[in-house]
Amino acid sequence: MHPAKAFHVEDRARLLASLSDHSFVTLCASVAGRPFAAQAPVVVRDLGSDGLFLDFHLSRMNAVAGAVVTGFSAVALATGPHAYVSPDWYGTDDQVPTWNYVSVEAGGFVTPLSEAETVQLLDDLSAQEEARLLPKPPWTRDKMTPAKFDAMLRGIVGARLHVERLEGTFKLGQNKRDAERAGVIAALGDHPVAGWMRGES
């Protein structure tokens, strides 16, 4: 997370919304003293008092997949829109280049999912992502032969990140004057970061 508190976001609802919108995360972990990074789509499960979880799957050939059985600590980073900001756009002197961006970190312990839980994850994940493609008719695994699905299932490992820490950095020029931010927004035009800076997300 960026060290400046002006960019920190603690609003749980905003963080979960951003995490759900940017559901393809980078998982970072150290297993047996070796650093790993893996990418995976996640399903966010907010069970209230029972906890917050990120369910995901990895190829069995992934270097970190074997460690899921014993569990490990990890951080999931969900990266949202980002944009380079030119000093010229502020309209004031003595500025430096920077980068505006939206990101959410979820840290916790990873444990394996059962086969039934992994199947449920796959169904929920496809439903989640197919919903973004409406009005296209949703794809479901009913369109696969059971034998093919079972073969694919054997090639993956289902896992759950038990979220113990949820933090966000929405670095959107909050440390700049209104006129300076307006200059950046105008220069970015229809870039998604401009929408975030206008408070549209």
C-alpha cells in the first residue's frame, strides 16, 4: 500500500466492490523460503460474522499449487485502472510525473477447497463473469460432457484465502488542489481513472 494516508481507503463496501469488479488478482506468497506470484480469478464470499474469503483455483502444474494442501500465507492484489500523470497537466510549476491508480490488497491464509467446493467455485465463477457479458446467453457447464468436465477438474486445485487484512489505495490526486486535479481529469479525457477522480466509481 502507498504510505500516504490521503490515498488509503478503509470503507469495506468500496473495497469489496473494487475487488469484485477487478476479480483477476495476483497472488503473492513465500513458500518454503521461495517467493511466488500466481494469477487467478476469484469469487469474493462475504459471509459477515463468519468471515471474508476469496475462492480461486490454480492449475496443478502451477509452482505454488502443491503448497495449497498444507496452507500458506498470501496477499491477493486486485489492480484496477491506472494512468500516468504528466506534470504539464497540473497547470502549476514544480510538479513531478506520477501515476494514479486503484488497488486493493487482501492478506490471509490459504487452505484447500474440497472437490465439491471447487465445483461450486467453478459454477459461481462462470456465472459471475458471464453476467458481465449480458445480454449474451450465459454459458454453464451443462454445455460440457461430464467426462470432459471431470478431466478438467482433475487438472486444477481449488483454494480459499481467509482474509485477515483488507486495504485499499485509491491514489487519485487527493493531495493536489482542485484546479490541479481538474487539469489532470481534463487531460485524461474518457480514461477510467478520470471517472474515478470525478467520483463516478
